[in-house]
Amino acid sequence: MRFALKKIRSMTKTIIPIILLFVQAGSLFCQTTIKGIIQTVKNQPVIGVNIYLKGTIEGTNSDERGSFSLLTDLTGEMIMVVSCIGYKTHEEPVRLQNDTIELNIILAENDIELKEIVVYAGTFEAGDKKKSVVLNKLDMATNPVGFGDALSVMRTLPGTSNAGDEGGLFVRGGEQNETKTIIDGLMVESPYTAKMPGVPVRGRFSPMLFRGTVFSTGGYSAEYGQALSSVLIMNSIDTPEKDEAGISLFLSGANFIGTKKWEKSSLSGSTQYINMYPSYSIFNTNIKWDREPESFNQTISYRQKTGKRGLIKILANYSLDNSSMYYYNLDTRMDDLISLNNKDLFVVSSYKGTIGKDWIVNSGASYSFDIEKVNMNEDNIETAKQSYELKLTLTKPVNKNLNIKFGGDLLNKDYSRDYVPLSGNSYEWKFNSPLISAFIESEIKILKRISTRIGGRAESVPMSEELYISPRFSLAYKTSVNSQMSLGYGSFSEQPLSEYLSYNNKLKTEKSEHFIINYQLTKESRVFRIEAYYKNYDRLIKYDSLYAIEPEAYNNNGSGYAKGIDLFYRDSKTIKNGDFWISYSLIDSRRNYRDYSFTHPPFFLATHNVSLVYKHYIERPESYISAGYEFSSGRPYIDPNINLTEIQRTKSYNNLSLSIFHFTRIFGKFTMIYAQVSNIPGRENIFGYRYAGHPDESGVFESAPVLPVSRRSYLIGLFVSFTGKPEM
């Protein structure tokens, strides 16, 4: 598990480290630090302010306390621009001379005045961050629900469904594969750990690797494709703050992290080993393990400044997972021995810089290799996935009212699956699929109150002989100084799952359309948002049966829809040293896809989802306490003993979690002691039921409930920093 905590309220620079496993930092040589607080004329902090050095791509944002910190290698006289919707843009002359500059900036309200279009790290005024919920690393690290997993934390936000035994992100009626993870602008082919029956997947990447995470639940930018529902955009850290070395020890493993920073470059590494045997020996699980899960993970990140404005980043992650279990077979009434071995490598390299005075360039390349070996009762299945992506994006701010962004990418996938039974013939399925895409998008400030984003994405899929164009559009109207409304529409496409394409490589691309209307109010460290949406699905994959392998058994005749309302409220002002948010999602969705015999709600979907997260900082003793509550209404299932065309519902899901982080010193070293527990009341949550494929002698289909791995989950450990309090 990986952790890290950030600078907290009432501490001038008391910083918190890793929370679960990865962290990075670096030393500070020959750089200027610009830091300070941004407030209103009423001394209220201003959140989410864009702060950047004029004429460069170096910048940052203010946090929930209005604080910011920006490091730069640039020197000389420059202008720092401070801008935020609803306030007048402020320009502050600064002299950069390898020291620390402290500022206290007062922003004046700008009545009904839309700010100028500001380009910073690919973010635009009418762009994804205005329609997305943005969480910082502190939110992810201290979230009691996620246990340090960035992807699990996202389910506390509106629009998500608690997938229970599946894990991953299920967004607005969409499956796990319909949400794509983007790191430094490029798509991650295998963002989750390998799947075992009844064991939810987890994200492969620590939230501590990233300086920001944007979760878009729909209507996202034309820059991204191959996602029917959602994108999770994660940008790795540009410049660590200082040298760092530390170790995290917990019941089931350990993690060592380190960072070294030079004048214009830095190198970070993280090595993690986890073995769940000690934990599962103490705390009972609902799974009969033959070999408890064991994993090794290595991450290396290198950054290099080029010239005055360029930055090269390379991130490499290698993971190895092993486990085996006895899984009860309802047909044979015996245990199947299932073992898993998975190796995954992901490497992404990116460059950002400028061409001339006005052009901003972002380019990147990635490589992914994943091999999974599954053995079930001596039958072997080996799956190999390999992909690479090349991408180039150019951005030009034409004037204060117009911004143009365009680019393209090449994505190539290789997939193979070999099935070797203990006796009988072996089988092999494979395919190679290149995908070429291009996009263009324009941000236009039409009037003082109105901004729009118009774009489109073209994709060519030679394997299925397709060429299609996906239009994207959004419109933002500023209703007051602190509020705005947004409209969004988009057409989205995604290739079918690789397993399906390996059986029939002529399957067409799946389609969806998003219609969104949104209202958001942001004032004095409080955010309220309500969003309604409608999604239409077309050309979803259908097949005759779950185990069909004939090409003709697969087709694009599936369809569906999803509609609902999402509510979100966050408040970091009302309670001193406290911060909380509440999410509620109401969704109605129907599908006729896969082997469904009629149109009905997908089995992973809950109509009502509620999440409440509260975080509180205690000054003495120096601690951080977080509590989280999740509620989901019953999930649908079909009981063949009742009626094959009648939907049943499980009982509701309830989870109350708690986490505590205490900061102290051991032998003079900064130390964080942490403990987390889920499902404090010990409620028996059931995610659904599985049934035998055939009735027994009495005509009854034997069944078994789908349960969590454990009734409760625990995490107890400590983190020791050998280089002082880490910055976050």
C-alpha cells in the first residue's frame, strides 16, 4: 500500500509524506521559489487560481487555502499572471534570482467578467477541469475509502458505481473498460491489476506519482478517444521539490522511495513488495487461498529540463503479481484450483515546450507489455498484450478570445491468447490492430459571459475498415460572479474488448453519445454542482454465450442507454480545520448486450449511490482523521430458480470507513503512523449471486453469494523519512 500526505491547514510548511506507497521529491539547487497566498478583499482564500509566468508554460494552481508554490529555473525579470474566473486578472512583476519570493495577492472581483483564456498545462477555461471534479494528492492520500488506490478513491465522486467484486471505475452506466486512464497525455493499456474471481482489481499507479488528477465523467475533450464513458487524466510531477529518501512499513509489505535532484534534472524511484499472507493469517477472508497474493512493483521517473522552457519526462513501471485460490464450482460441487501469474511493463515518455513565441508543443510515446498466465485444474491460458502509442499536440493562443489546439496519434495493439487444456487440442487467437487518429479543438470567448469549445476527432481503424468522425461541443455561460452553467455534447467511439476481437476481428467500433447540462457554484471554499445527462449506446457487442469462440457468435447488435442526475457539494470553510464532500448519483440504465436475453439494467449497476467523506486536522497531537461512508442501493441479478426474465435486487451496500494519520519523530526522523479500517459495523455486504449452469436432481440451480474478499479490511503501518518532512 502506498501513502503520502500534503501540507495541512494551520501549518506554515508542515508537510506530509507518502500514504501507502509511492512518493517522490527532489532537492532544490539554483532555482527560484515563488510562494504565497491568494485572497479576496474580504481575506477569503481563492481556490483553483491559475498562476503562471507570462510567456512560458510554467505554472501552478492555488489549493483550498489559497496557498501556492511554484519552482522555476528561469532567471531575470518576468511577469507572474494570476487569473481566476470571477476575478480581475492580476499581473505581478517578479525578479527571479535563485531565492525565495513570498507574495500576498489580493484579487478583486470582476462583476460578470469572464477571464481571458489562459493556457496552462493543456487546461482551458471551458475545458475539462470546468466540467470535471479535480482531486489533489492530499485528497487521494487521506481518503478512507480508497486505501491509497487512486482509482478506488474516484468512486467517492458523483457519476460512479460501486463495482464491488470487480473494482475499477464504472461511470454512468458504463463498464470498467469504458473509462480510459491517461498518463502524461497517453493511454495506459492495462491500468488495473490482473483479475481473479471475486477479487477486485486495483490501480497499478500510486497517486503520489502525479501532480494532478482530473476525472471527467463525460463530454471530454476531442484530444482523447477510445473511451465510451469517461477519462481519468493523470499528469506526473514536473519538478520535485528536494532530495528525499524514506521507507514505508506495514503488515503485509514494505516500500522504499527515493529522489535525487540536480540543477536541471531529477531521478525518482520506488520499490514495493507486498505479501498478503501475514494479513490474511490474522484477519479472516471469504476466499480459500492456496497462495495469498504476492506482488512486486518498481517505478522509475526521470525528468530533464531542456533549454529555458522545455521539459522531458520518462516514467517506467514494472509489476509482478502471483496468487492462487480454490474456487468452488457450482456445477461439479468441487473446488477448482486457479492460479495467476501476471507481468506488466508500462513506459511513457513526454516532452512539452514551445516553438517560437506562441506555439506550445506536447509530444509523447508509450510502450506497454502485459502477459498473464492462468492455470485452472491444469488447463493453461496465456494472454499477451502489447501496444505502443505516438502522439503530437500543438496549441496556439491566437488572441485573448481564441485558442486553437490540434494534433494526432498512432496507437498499435498486438494481442494473442493461447489455450492449452490438460488433454485435447490447443487453441490460439490473435490480432494486430493499428489505429490512426487526428483531432482539432478551439476555445472561443464569444461574449463576456459566454465561452465555447468546439472540436472533432477523426479515427481510422484498418482492421475493421472504418473511418469515422466524432464531434465534440461544450458551452459555458457565466450566470454570476461565482456561478456558471454548461452544456455539452459529444460522440464517442471505442474498439471492442481484445478478447472479442481475437474471436472476430471484423467487429465494428462501439458507439456512444453524451448529452450534458451542468450548473456549478463556487464561493468561499465551497463548491456545489448539479449535472444531468443522457447517454445513448449503439453497436455494443453481443454474443451467443459466455464461452463462444466461433466468429459468427459475435456481432454489433447490442444497444443501451443511461440517464441520471449527479450532485456534488464540497465545503472546506464551515468547520475549522475540516473539509468534507457529499456525492449523490441517481441513474437509470438499460442494456441488451453480451449474452443478455432481454433489455435490463446491467448487473454492476446500483440506482442510488451516496458517498460522504470528512477530513479533519488536529493540531495537538498532530494528526489527521478521515471518515467515509458509502451507500449503494441493491444491484440487479437474475435468479433462474424464480424467473429468467425477472430482475431481482440484492440488499443495499453500506460501508463506514475510518483512517487516522499521526505525525511524530522516531530517532529524530519525521514519522507518520497510520491505520485504516473499512466496514466498521461489520455489515455483510453482498454484491450479487452466481448460479450453476445446470439444475441439480431436484431441478434447483445451486447458488452462492458474491462477497467481498474480507468483511473488514485493515491497514496499519508507518512511514519514516530520512530527509525531513516531505513536500507534496
